[in-house]
Amino acid sequence: MKRKIKEPPIMDVIGARVKDRPPRAQRSRLDDDDKLVIIWGLSRGWSAEKIARALPASGGTVKNFKAKILDDPGVVFELPVLVQSGPRSHDCQVCGEVRGSRLKGMRHVLAHIMPFEMARDIPLGDVEKPL
Ligand SMILES: [Zn+2]
């Protein structure tokens, strides 16, 4: 019998993109789904070239977005990567783990896509938006 492996929540959004690789309409700008594919790729340790093939987009486009994230990690949280599911539950969409505060959740998400030391030390206080 085939065992079904539980997939992280992000796969509800980009699973078909990552697995089936449908042709992407030629656009100069990345949309949110494209950016989620990049974040997913970075979390898996994919090279910019591999991510670019998955989109598809140019390697330069991927590298530009990666540079933007390192310059201003707040752009990551304009995407649905962290979902509040309760007063003290913030669900990481990349892996499905839950953190007790938004700030801890944000650092957790960043740790998927950049070295832990960087994710730990990035100031995030001004990123939080009142809902
Ligand atoms: Zn996670």
C-alpha cells in the first residue's frame, strides 16, 4: 500500500507549480505564487538556476528577489508564509510547524531560507503590522 506523505501547507498553493511545472505566462514581474516558489526552492537549498527553471524565469530574476529578501526580509511576510491559527499559534506554511508568537514564527520562517545566524539577528520589530 502506498503511504501518503503529509505535505507542508505551502504545497496547497504551489504544489502543482513545483511538481507539474506548467508553462508560465511571460511576465516581467513575479507574482505572489512565483515568489512562494522561490521561497520554497530556497528552503530546499535549490540553486538560483534550479529555481529559475521551476518558475520558469531568468536566473537574474531569482537572484534579484533573493537579494531583495536579504536586504529587507519583511518582503517575505507580504506573502502567505505564516498564518495565525489561534491566539498563540502561528503556523509556518513552509513546513507546518507552529510557533507561539508572530515574532518567533517570523524567525522560524526566515531560518528556512537563510543561515540561522542571520535569521536570528535580523531586526523584525518594525515589520509587524497591526491587524
Ligand atoms: Zn517551518
